Amino acid sequence: MIQNQLQIIGNKIEDLLETNHREPYSAKLLAVSKHHPSQAIQIAYTAGQRAFGENYAQEMGDKAEQLADLDIEWHFIGPIQSNKTKLIANTAHWVHSVDRFKIARRLSEQKPDDHPDINICLQVNIDNEATKSGILLNQLEGLAAQVSTLAGLKLRGLMAIPMAHSNPKQQAQSFAQLRKALENLNQKGYQLDTLSMGMSNDMPIAIAEGATIVRIGTAIFGQRID
Ligand SMILES: *Cc1c(COP(=O)(O)O)cnc(C)c1O
């Protein structure tokens, strides 16, 4: 089941890239395994999946310990409390959800010397939603400037979880805004290559708008209780 779904989604990503005149393999599948057991990760790993996304620091730390023999790339994608940064800095190869300098500074300070540099995406609150994490677009440049100075971190790009729209055109607009924000930073001299956007329900639109990492949970692992 998990193997089949991985294959189906992998094929779908390549089809979508081709349809949108993008390079093969220019969007990567992040398998979001939150609230699914380590055995599910093990099955996906055996099927060839290497990048896994988790939302809870403790859960990611526990799974990384249980699966320490596997060559997994761990991505942290959930909201970050400052008392959890150490756990995250010990394990994560990527953190997609940095939205304030304090969190980035703590990750930089707490990363063990023998842990590779952590790839960072800044999370943008693209639709200005009061309940969502993420920095507002008009503060993004300031945060990028601060984060890019920190040792042990590598600023790679932007992440967003847009509001769900039933109208695909409106949905596409949110993703397009994130892409423009990345282009804007690159025009100012940054060299960012990552747009982390698109989940099980909106992956095709995200890929059409330039996603380079799609974060897919339910469509791979099935429903979770959360
Ligand atoms: C849970 C989660 C996902 C995966 O969502 P699905 O709808 O299950 O594909 C992606 N990104 C973030 C930030 C999440 O929290």
C-alpha cells in the first residue's frame, strides 16, 4: 500500500513537471510521516524514499533514534517552540518552519559540531491569516538578512501553507506569491533554490507554480488521527 502510493505519487510528480514544461526531478517528494509509526517509515524507506517530514520535535527525535541505522534525511515542518530547538538541531537536516530570528539563532547555537549544516526555509504566512504561523511578506527580507548571517545554517528558500480555496485560480495565486517572494530575494543577491509548497490536496497547483519540495502525508500513509 505505502509502496504503491509512493510509486503513484512519484509518477504523478514527473507527469506534472512535464505538463508544466519543467525539468524532470525538479520537484522532490517529502514524505510527511507525523503520527504514523516508525514501521511505516521503514516500509517507505525500503521502497526507496529517503526524505521524511515530521511536525513534533519529540516524535522526530524518537523516530530518528529508532531508525538510526537508516540513511534518512529528516525535515522538520511544524511550529517551533523555543524550548524544542535543541532536539530539532540534534536531528533535522532541514527545517522548513523558521519564522523568527530567535528560533534560527537557537538552532545555530545548539547544532552539534558533528551534525551537518541545517538547511533552512523561512515560513511565510502568505494569506495573512491570524491563526497561522509564518512571517508576513513585508517582514521577510529583514528576517532573511538576519538568518543568512548565522553559522551552521544554510538559507535555502521559503515555505508556506496557503489557505484552502475551492477556486483553483485563487489557490494558484497564493503559491505564485511565494514564488515571487523568492524571486525578489534572489534579485537582491540571495541564491535560494527551494520552494516548499503543496500538500496532498493541492500538489498539482503547487507544482504548476514552481514547487521544488512537495510535502505529502495522507496520500502516502493514509489518514492519521491528529
Ligand atoms: C501534515 C502536514 C503536511 C502533509 O499534509 P497532507 O495533507 O497529509 O498531505 C504538509 N505540510 C505540513 C506543514 C503539515 O503539517
